[in-house]
Amino acid sequence: MNEITFENMSDKLIELIPSLKLKYTKELEEWDNEKPGAHYVYGLLFCPYLEDLLKYEKNEAEIARLFKFIEDLTNNKDIKVQEVACVTVLEYFMNNKPLILKAKEYMGDTTLKFLRELYDFWGD
């Protein structure tokens, strides 16, 4: 996968998880083929997909692969890419204790650092 930028990160998500392509295409149609922002796409498509995998403990290899992707996002040089990983993805999970505990098992060092910062910020 080529370098992820803020501008291409929604497309990179679909490359990473081809099964989301149909839902993504439907969203594009809803948006009159304009591209919705990355925060929207990750919140609408990626987070529920990952939540389902974690909740039902489906395919541990896939979960690990996706958390490696999140780690890559949190280590990206573009702060806007990091913000999608933190503000959209991590905040999605942080108030669901059982899921965040399961998710932590797969998180890399940078992802865990950002998660701790979010908890410090939000006071939990």
C-alpha cells in the first residue's frame, strides 16, 4: 500500500477492506459522488466493521491487521491522518469498556499512547 495521506485515506481504507466497497459506493452516491471526509468514512464504515470483529471475536488475524493499520495511521507524519485515528477511531471505542479492553490487546505503542492521552483529556 502506498503512503497514506489525509486526501487518500478513505480510498486506502477500501483497499485494505474490500468488503466495505459496496457501502462506500452507496455513500458516494448519497453524496452525489462527492467524497465525504475521512472522519465521516472511518466513523461510518471502519469503526462498526472493527467493532463487529472485536465484539464477536471474529478472525484474530484480521483484527491484528487492522490494528497494525491504525498504528500506521497514528505514526503518520500528517497530523490530520493521526487525528482520524485518534478522534474518530479511538474515541469511538473508548467508552465501551469490554471492547476497548479487547482492542488494547492489539494496539501498538503509539496507538496506546494516544489512547492514554484521550483518557487524560476526557478524564477517565
